[in-house]
Amino acid sequence: KGWLGHKDIILHANEGPIYPIRWRNNFIAWANDTGVKIYDTTTNVRITYIDRPDGSPRADLYKCRMCWKNDTTLLIGWADTVKVAVIKHRVNPAQGQPAHYVEITTMFQTDYIISGIAPFNDTLMLLSYLLEEEDEEKDADNPSFQRKRLASKPELHIINAENEEISADVLALHGFEHYQANDYVLDFLMEEDMFYVMGPKDLIAARSRDQDDHIEWLLEHERFG
């Protein structure tokens, strides 16, 4: 609401809380409990609606994470599902049709909850959230025993479009075992090639390795050849 001209224009209302919202040039996207909406702010027309993945856990416990890779590509991570939505120009739209449409070019599931998503060159960077396995034998021996499931350390995964893992790094954040998926944020500054992982008590800054880093690693591991 606001900033769209000389008067207030309401694009969306009365459909539950809005969680993330991302604006890029003429396009604005946000997510509520049911799905992601993308609007063209030049015409104030909704381009598309992308449903929340079937069988997903509660939206308030595992909020949608999304970011713009470029002016027309939106990266969406929701629970354990990744979608890449590309906005395309519609040729000769019929009367009443929006001038753009959205195509889902990539979609896959992960083995973890996604707490953040970012572009990394031609791949995706995902911040993962995992719970430890429950001690079923201990629970069976003592039915009155209720063990609160603790979280594992979050991890940064580099994934290609075929959902093949290129690399993974474990992050040691203070108090990680007590955090929930919504406690983490992954953000980035593309022009500076910097990525930031934020937890309740920590901030981690990461930068992709260059050739000097690679040579230093080879020397430390005595791989002189």
C-alpha cells in the first residue's frame, strides 16, 4: 500500500498475514499462508499466484523464503520445496490478460527445511534447517519420557538446477540446538559478492573463494603438485 502514485492503492487485503515481500523494479512479490502472489506495479495487476507446496507443514512455522535473482527471476524456498519462477512477456495478450505471465522453470524437494535462499552464480545457495533424530528406543522404554527434539547445526548448500549438491558447509552458531527454522535469515549483496547468515546471536559473513584461496588451501594440505 502506497508509493505507487499520487494515491494509495490496495493490492491485497484480508487474506491472512503477509510474511516475506520482495520488490524488484516493476514487480512486487509476497507470500501469505496459501501461496505467493506477483504483481506488476505499473498496472497494479496480479500476474500470477503460486500455490504453497502440497503437504507442507504450517506456513507460520516454516515461512516462505524468496529473493529476486534478477529483474525477472524469483527464487522461492518454502518448507522443503524450491521453485524458480521466471516472468515472461506475453505476446499479443487478449483483452483483460496481463502483459506478463510466469513460468516455473525449476522445482525440486530437499531433505531439509529451507531457512534461506540466494543466487550463487549459476547455482542456488540454500540455508538448511534440520532436527535431530528422535531417540525412539529411549522413548519406548519410558513412555512418560518426552524429549524435546533439538535442532542440528544449520548448513549452507550449493545446489544446481538438477538438485545436485555441489558443496555444503556446516555453520557453528551459538545456541543452534534451540532455534527454529524461522530464527534464521540468509541475505546477500550481489554487487559485493557477499552473503550473510543471521541467527538470534550471530552474524556470519561469507564470500566465495578466489584463486588465491585455492592455492593457499593446496599449500596447507601439501598438495604441491
